[in-house]
Amino acid sequence: MLKKILLPLILALLLIAFWFSSDFQEIAAGVAVFLFGMLMLEDGFKLFSGGFLEKLLAKATGNTFRSISFGILTTTLMQSSSLISVITISFLSAGLISLVAGVGIIFGANIGTTTGAWLVAGFGLKVKISAYAMPMLALAIVLVFQRNKYMRGIGYVLAGLGFLFLGIHYMKEGFEAFKDQFDLTRFALSGILGLIVYTLVGAAATVVMQSSHATMVLILTALAAAQISYSNALALAIGANIGTTITAIIGSLTANYQGKRLALAHLIFNLVTAGVALLFIDQLKLAVDFVSQHVGIAEADYALKLAVFHTIFNLLGVAIMLPLMGWLIRFLERRIAEPRTDISKPKYLNEAVDEFPATIELALRKEVLHLQENAVELIAHGLNIHRHQLYSSTDIAHTVQTSRATFELDIDARYEARIKTLYSAIVDFTSRVGDKDIPHTVLERAYRLRDAATAMVRAVKAIKHMRRNASLFTHQPMGAATELYNALRTEIARILVQLHALNDMEPSKRDNGWLEEELATIKKAKDASMQLVEAHIRAGDLEIQSATSFLNDSDYAYSAMKDLLKATKAIYSEPESTEQQVERVLKADESGPRLGTRITEQEMRGELDVHPV
């Protein structure tokens, strides 16, 4: 409702201002060009995602100091604390970094954003930067139309910088011309009232533009043109720091509880910093004068003195909040509690994680493992076996044989709630990712993980089909039929135990070679079970009706085992290259097919090839 009212109001005010002043048009156009440059700069850096940025973020947040350093460095390079906030929320939502690391990055980003004020005050207002913008834009347009995504990224970054420079130039020129017609200093307010009013104006301007950097440039250009007083400019800068939290708040709306915690931490940090700056504004002015005098800043160079103030009060905020980090984390965890786990709903897939390749793959892998956990539970319960007994057992066959009681289980309802819901979310997420401009290798791995989820769903469906007979023939001793079904249940249980052990292993210790061995083993086991059925029939201790039921169910069982192994292989192993597939096929030709088997077309292509969506 508020948005519907604000938009027409802002447009109406702009049109009225344009009507009365052509110079205001130049200032507004400068702001618009500057914001457009910020958007292009962000788009350019996003094209580099999937490599440097994600790897640096994952490795550079080992402790609080490194997290703060990362926030300072990346914000200085990208000149956008908003982009860093969104990236951090995305990585935190995907579980790639901890909440402590995320808060540290936000602290650092607030310090890093002060470099923008230094660049504008020290360079942008003293040099005709529009002369640099033109060649940048000319070079950028050539690069933007290249096919290579990194070349396009460089093009967008250059174009973004060019438009930033043009925006600063137009704002500076506009205020210079505007002061001849209209003196904004007549609206200057002193004392506490001035601090409060201009702090609110700075916050509101930043909320509207969603860029504290743009607000600071506007303040600096107005200050350099003597259109606002120094004291009011300080209050505007404090307000801009409060308003910049809007981007993180909006970004957290589609994030999980961790992303919302980080947005609240950002708001608390900036409010505390602003509150301290307002309370000690006179002392901070003295500190600015002291620093300016010792670094050679002229007494009347208020633009550079504002940059000094911006840096000092952000450093002060970090100095105050850093010792309170432990309290802040505990407060966030209490205020935004981790929701009660609902294993029937996606835990990791949300819109906040699908902006960057690293979070896409990580979140999807975690969700597929979540689906695997649900699938294993349903498979075990479908066979009337408790997982905790199975995982702690030293004799799997004995544990299976003694698990006779039929579980009270509506397997169809459980499948709909815990399997189909997650699988639908995975397919939807993968389809959405397929429309994005991300590296081919990441897209291929995403499709591979989706295929793993498909295999797990098939495994659960297979167990659904065999549950009735498996329960019937193992609930009480029924001779050869019970032995056969218990053997089948034991084979499935053995696979479940091995998958559990594999998931608990350190990644460096996982050996995927056993998966290939298991695929060969279950085929041999299937052949052996068929021979055993024939032997029981000849001996007369197995009825034909029971035998046919078992043969049908053994097909389901071995299909389920095969699908579980294929899914696990897809989760933990890299996809084969074309060369590797050719080499494997050639080796199979040299050794020849196994006796009694034939190599199918699917095997020749590789059982786990990625299929298109």
C-alpha cells in the first residue's frame, strides 16, 4: 500500500521540480546515470561469480578479522556495500559461511564503503572526470557484445565506472548552476533539530535510491557547491548509513532464517553507529579537525572533511560492536529462532541462493542429500526396519530377520509429503537455474544432481510396490518365501548402511570405486536369487504363486538398489568428460562383455549421463 502511494508522489514531485528548474533536471539526471552505473557495475561483477568471488568468500572468512578484512577489500573494489550484503546473505542462506563470518563481512563492508567518499571528494570533485567516462563507455560497448562472459563482465564494469563518472559530473555541474538560482542553505537547520531532520532526510534518500554511495555522492557534490551546510551534511551522511540497510532487509525477505538474522545484525550495527555519532557529534567534529590538520586537508575543504568523518564514525561503530559480537550473535539467535525442522519442506532452496553459481550448486547438493535422508528413512520403514538399529548393528542379516513387526505406515501419504514435495522443489529450482547465465560446468552438475534426485524417487517407488509382499512373507515364518524375502531385505539394508557410512566420511576419504563394485555385485546377487528360486521350486518347498511374487519384487528391489547407488555416484563424483566415456567404452570392448550379459546402449553412453531438462 505504501509503495503504491510513494511511487506516484515521487514522480509528481520530480515533474514539478523539472518544470520549475532545468538545472534540477541535470542534478536528477546525474543521480539516475550514477545509479544506472551502479547497476551495471553489479551486473559486471556478477558475471565473474562462479570463480574468484565465491572461492575468496569461502576461504577468507575463517575468523572475524579475516571476515572484516574481506568486507573492506571487496567493498572497496566493487564500490557497493549493497552487492556485498546480498552476496553474503546468499552464501549464509546456503550454509557456505557462518553467521559470525557474515556479521564480520557486514562490519567490514561499512568500513569499505567509506573509500567511495574519499574517491569522490579527493578525485571526482577536483578533476573533470567526464573526460575519462567517454573512452570507458566506448571500450565497454565493444566488450559487452563479446560471447565470452568474462569479457562481457569487464565491459559491464567499465560501462558502470563510465556512468558513475558521468553521474558525478552531471550532479556537480547541476549544483553549480542551481546555486545561482536557488540557495538551499536557507533551509539549513542547526542544533539537535537539524541533526534529527537531516538524518531522516539522508535515510529516506538512501531508501529511495537503495544506494548509500549515491546518497554520499549527492551530499558531497551539494556540499562542494555550498548548497548545504557542513553540519547538515554530517547528519545526512549518518542518515545514509541507516538507509543503506534497506537493501539487506529486502534481500533477506526471500532468504532463510540465517539471512534474516544477518539483515537484523546489519540494521542493529548501523543504528548503533548512527546513535553514537549523533550523541557525540561535537567530539567527532573535533576528531575530524584534528585528523584533517595532520594529513594536510584544508580548513575549508568540507568535502574531504566529510570523507574523514564518514570513515571515523564507521570505524567507531566497528570498535564498539566488535567486543559485543558474542552478545549480538546470541541476541540474533534468540530473536530469530531456527524454525522447527520440517523434513517435508525444502531446507536450502530459496531465491536468495540462486543468484551465484557456488551457492546454486552447494544448496542443490544439500537439498538432494536431504531428499536422500528422507528416501532412506521411507525405504527402511517400508521394509519394517529401524535405521538406528541397522546403523548400530554388527550383524545386518540377523537385525533384518528379527525385524518382523509390520510398521503402522501410510507409505503413499509419506511419499507425497516427504519425497514428492522435495523432488518437485528440486526440479523447479533446477529449471529456474537453467534460465540463468551461469558456467556450463555448474549447470551440468545441477542437472546431474537433479538426475540423482530422480533416481532416489524411483527407488522409493520400487519399495512402495514390494512393501505389501515383503511384510506378508516376513511377518511370521513361511518357509522358503520368508528366507528369500529376508535375503532381499538384507541386501537393501546393506546398501543403506554403506550409504550412511559414505555420507559420514570426510570428503577426502571417500572412495567412489566401491560404487562400481556394488553395481556389479547386485547384478550377480540378482542372478543368484533367480537360481535359488528355481531350486526351491524344483524341491517343492516354494509355491509358484509365491515364486512369481518374489521374482516381481526382486526386480523392484534390485532396481531400487541400483538407483540408490547411481544417485550416490551422481552426488559425490564428477561427471565424465567425453574422452573418459570413450576410453571406458574402448576398455569394455577390449575386455568383452561378461558371460550371460550384453552391453546396452545406455551402458555405452554411461549410466549417469546428464539429461536435458
